[in-house]
Amino acid sequence: WSDQLVSQHHLFEKLNRSIQQNRFPHFSLLLGRPGNGQLLLALSVAQSILCISDEKPCGTCDACYKVSKLIHPDLHFSFPLNSPKETCQQHYKEWRSAIQEKPFMGISQWFSYLEGDSKNANISVTEISNVLNTLSLKPFESENSVLIVWLPEYLGRDSNRLLKFFEEPPDHVFIILASENQELILPTVLSRAQIFRMNAIQMDDAIQTLSTKEPSYKQDELVSAWLAGNGNMQQTLNVLENQNNPSVEYLRKLLQSAFTYNAIELTEWVEQFAGLNKEEQKNFLQWIQQFLSLVIREKFKLNPDQEFQNNPVLQYANKLSNSLSVSQIEHWDDLLNDTLLYLQRNANVKLMMTNFSIKLSHILRKNKPLN
């Protein structure tokens, strides 16, 4: 698993040394931005803990093989589901497929394997009880047991039942939380975990990895996908997999319709947006915010990658940087924050986005014309 890490090898080497020296904490939190590969790092750590060789992870022993196939009996997982009565073990088949195919996945990609909506995603009381029962047993093959909790921000208040276990886990148990958002994790959980912060993925590392994964693409196409994915490896791979990925063109269509105040085109755009699932809607709005940061960097000449200035994504960001004032960008960002809040509160999507498009039109038309 460590071979698939991107820009995290220095951190993994540090964690691996502590494992070999028997100093790795029994309760840890791997924290990184979405698409950084938290699962990959957690699996790399688990492979080292369960490896039976002196040089960990050896990659060749029986334990390493079973971890690589996600079938080690002493490696356990807990992750969000949308049914409070189900346990994660009931979905290990889908889970294994998802990790093997999309190791940088987020919650929306995971729920595409469950063929359900992530609106009610939760790590439920039923799952917590199952975790406690599982970890109370002795290891089956190894000297240790490892539990990887993916996205612990979906642990509800009922996770307080786990706190004593988190604070004083048995000597043979290692609990690894893999998170995207520290602010959504219960403070009582954070206070007990040793936190390891992951690095932002560097573009050079990403392009090198992508050129190996996707050898049929030219470097400029990989750079475009990386910029469109805004540092998220899974979003970048989604762009490459889907030639009609809506992000940039979808945004361009919105801006053109909003600036010309074309009611028919705006209605069509809202209808198309309403047809996305909730996670896709949220991801697109968040992507616009990320793109606006690229626009700001272009406006103040803070993007360091001058060799890629002819890239279409950077060109569009540069075009907007020349057309929008800082005030317009700030008002647009505030509008996005409000819309994301309404989306989280299950507002009527068509009404919400109609309001969004009208307000955006006023923002765009307030100052100088949008080129």
C-alpha cells in the first residue's frame, strides 16, 4: 500500500520507524485534506503493524499479502453507512472493491458502491457495538489487531461509548482514524488521539503518479485535470475518467447565463444541478470555492507554475481574475457559503439554486463587464 502514497513517504517513514521501535500510539488520527490518501496511509501503517518480518512492511510475508488483499482476519474497518441497523462487516465486499479501485475516494464515491444516498451517512450505534465486540476478542493470526475508522467525523454522540476504549485500548489493539475534517470530530475523541497531519500533495508528485496510472494522457492534460481537481487525487482521476466532467465547462455555462441574465439558460442550469445527488451538488459548490482561490492567486500573480500558464484551466482562472474584482469574488464566496449551509439543511434545491443564480447575476453585473 505504501507504494501508492503520493507526497506522504516522509511521514510514512517516520511512522514506520516508530512501529519498528514499538513506540507507535495505540490510538492515532491521520488528518489530511480530501483526496490526500488517508486510507492508503492507514493501510500502510496497518501493514507494518501486522507484518511478521523484521523489515516492516516486507510486502512478501503472508500477513502483508493478506493486508494487500484486505482479507487479514485481524484487520478491521469501520466506515459510514446509510442504514442504522447494518454493520460494516455486511459490506466488506463492496468496501474491498471500492478501496482497490478508488483508494483516494471520498464519501460520494464510497456510496456509489452502496448504490445509495449519503444524505444519512452515519457510523451507527449498531456498528459501534459491533466494533466493541470485535476488538474485545483476541487476535486470530497476529499478535495485534488493527481497526481503521474511515471518516470518524460521521461518528455521532453515541461514539462516547467508545471513549474509554479509545483512552485505554488493550495492548494488542491499534485504532487508526482517517479523517478529512478535524472540525467535525468530537472534541472528546480528538483529545485522546495522537494526531499526524498529512502533507498537501505536490503537483510534481501528482503528475508523476498520474503519468504512471494514466500513460495515455499528455502532461498538459494531466496538469489540466490536476488543476481542475484542485489538489484532490480522486477528483483529478474523475476528471480523467470522464471526458465530459462538468466542472470547468459547467461553471463557464453558469457564469455566461448569469451575466447575460438569460432566464431560460439559468433554469436549464438549475434543472441540471438538481439532477445531481447531494454529495455531487456539495462537491461542485466546494469546487467553485477552490477554483476562486486559484482565481485570486492568478489575480495577485501567486501561482508559481509559470511553465503551465498556457494550461486551459489556468487560462480560464486568469481570464476571471482580470474580469472580477476582489469584492465580487468575496461576495460570490459568501453566497457559496450560504448555499452550502442551506444544502446541508435540506433546502429545496431548485428554489435554492434559482435564488443562488439570481444573486450571482447581480454580483457579476454590479461592476465591470465579465469578459
